[in-house]
Amino acid sequence: MASLPPRPCCPGISLDVAKWIAQKQLCVAGADTWPVEVVPGDDPNRPFQCHPELIAKNGIYLHENMDLSELAKDGVYEFVYVFAPMRIKGATGSPGRPIAIV
């Protein structure tokens, strides 16, 4: 019997951190990774538990694959974050233009 390929791995936040973010009543959370949350999570039989905790239960948007390297290179660690999504009727997500106002 052939073995299964290794599960994809990615660093990110845990469910406990997602709950902490929700307690802080943030409107958006982001990361430079594709899922924002750790993969595999604490329970490999229940993947992506942070998504429903943040999006569905608390209305917190997730922004994935953020590239903040230019800001970090310039020593900018605090800024106003603005996101201008494309207006797509009926969509559950959208590409957009992230803007850092320094």
C-alpha cells in the first residue's frame, strides 16, 4: 500500500489565539502565510478551526499572504491599515489593494 504524501505544514495562530483576537474585538487579522492559522492544527481531524471562530462567529476578516517586508525594511512597524477590496456581488472573498498609511 502506498503511503500518503506528508500533510501540508504552515505556521500560524492557534484556536486559543483566535479566541483571544475575538475577545479583543478586532475587525481583521492577517499573516504572511496562506491560512493565517497553524496547519495542521491541534486536532488534525478538525482542520481550520480558526476560520469559523474568527469569520463566522465573530465577523473578523482574515487577510492572507500579506507581504510586509518593504515596511519592515524601512523600519515601519506602526501604520493605519486600509484594504480596498474589489466589489464582487455574492463573493465570499476578494482580491484587493492593501494600503499602509504611515
